[in-house]
Amino acid sequence: MAASRPVIAVTTGEPAGIGPDIAIMLAARRGVWRGASLVLVGDAALLEMRARRLGLDPAEVLRGVEIGHVPLRARVRTGHLDPRNASYVLATLDAALAGCVGGEFAAMVTAPVHKGVINDAGVVFTGHTEYLAERTSAAHVVMLLIGAMARSAKAPGAVLRVALATTHLPLAQVPRAITPKSLEATLAVLQHDLRHKFGIAGPRILVAGLNPHAGESGHLGREEIDVIAPVIAGCRQAGMDVRGPLPADTLFTPGVLAGADAVLAMYHDQGLPVLKFATFGLGVNVTLGLPIIRTSVDHGTALDLAGSAVKARTADPGSLFAAFRLARELVGASAAARDVAPKRAPRRRAR
């Protein structure tokens, strides 16, 4: 297979949820993955069954698609979580990751998983980001969400990028998790990957404060004074275009965002609700700091919409489509991905 046609693996996520359905929708929308080779990582029989439930002919919709077959551990009841299949979900991630690390895949795109049922199976799992970081021994990873904002006179077709200083933590644990060392590492990874993966020569990064009004000069908290502002000052001395800490309630306004390449929010629900509202469910999750390219959808498993032609078609697969497109763009910008020809997978089944 020519190196100019990258192989991109898509893990199909929680088998009882919407993941297999939107993976089938991606397979059916050939224009989305034109110029790349699509590999769906999951149980082959499950994907065929879900295609039929969507009213599609499996042989037709999976034509030209390859299946990285990972067998289910237990029979799936659509819409009903089963901890016995938690190991299956993790096995799909491991298979895609191994393919990326080994050069078989140029990138991996992940459909949603259900953190709760994986933990119910006895596996401590806080999310894709942390799991992939551990598996690759990455020194520091950063969750970045990207989406095209609604067009307006002030920001026609603007792209909003929101990175997180902390990810899947209880809110009470966030302040002590924001340390000078972790914040410096996060800004370094964000700066590096905006330059080297996204091709932005001089990234401009806006940093949110942790507290209301960015601490109100210490009256509403001292994290801005003691941690965030000194780190920003150090980054600026090192030549980075980093500004803040800025009050989060006014940071996400067109005037403040104008000219910014990314925003660093201090915690999950400070930045992501804004992005998801602004991008209408078409956002993409990118893990920065990994030795591979990984993108993902910005939504959950939607158990109530899975496995039905009527319900599943009301689910918008746009986030998965956008995640695939972005993965392909990032691969195209990578000299290593262009120069290394993919290997063949022994367990793939050509359709």
C-alpha cells in the first residue's frame, strides 16, 4: 500500500452504545475517508449486525473497508452495558495502538467508551487520554478539543481549540493538581504540537484563571498569583506567546479570542461546555504529547440511540467524521507518516 494513502484505524467503542453505528456510518460515507484506507477495529459480526439494523447491506457498506477483528467477550444487548465486555473495549484500543506504534497504522480515531462500566469490571480507567499515555509511557499528555465555530460576521469559520490543564478529576482535586511543574509541561506540549502537528509557526495561547474573575487579585483565591501567573511569565521569558490568567467568563468572547490559536482551561468543565456549545457537537478530541496521532469524538456512548435504524439515524456522526478528517490532515503534515509504508495486519479481513 502506498505511503501516500495512509491507513487510519477507528476503534468502535462501547459495543452496546452508538460507536458501532457511527463507525458503520463512516464506512458508508466514502467521501469522508477518500485518500485514506479505513480499518474498523472491533468485532466483525457485531459490525455486520449493526449495519443490518441500520437498514444497510453489510457487504456493500463494508466494501473496501478492512476489519481489525477483536472478538467480543459476551453477547451484546444494545443499550445495555455489560462489564464482561470491558476487556473487549480495552483490547480494541490496544490493537489500534499497537498498529500505530508498529507503523501499521498512521493514526487512530476512537469512538466513545463508557468509563463507568470499565471501572465496574475492576479496571481503573479515567479515559482514553490517560490510558494511551500510560500505554505509550508518554511523559506528559494534553487533551485538546477542536471545533469550527458557527459562522458570524466577527469570526467567519473560526476554529476554537481548547486544551485542558487537568482532565478527568473530581472538582475538589483540581486546585492541588495545578502545580508549576504540571502547568509548565502542559504549555510546553501545547506549544510544541501546535507548531509541529498543526503547522502554526508562532502559536498564541490564552490561559484561563482557575477562580472566578481570575482570583480577583487574591480575594477569590491565590492560585493565579502563586502558580498560574508565574508560569506564564516564565513561558513568556522563554519566547512563548502566552497570555493570562484571564477570567474564564469573558475569555470565550469573540473579541478576546480574536487572533488566539488555543485556550488553556484549568479543568474539564471550564472549557469543554463552551466548545461543545460553540461547535454544535462537531468537535474533535486530540491527545497531544503522544508518540502517535490520536483523535476522537467529543460525545459519549448514547446508549439510548444505539442499534436502531430510526434512533441511530437521529444521532449525528459528524464528530466522528470530523475526527477522521483531522487525523488524515495531521498525518499529511507528518513527514514520518509520509515516508514509512504501512505493514499489513495478519488478522484484517478485506471486504
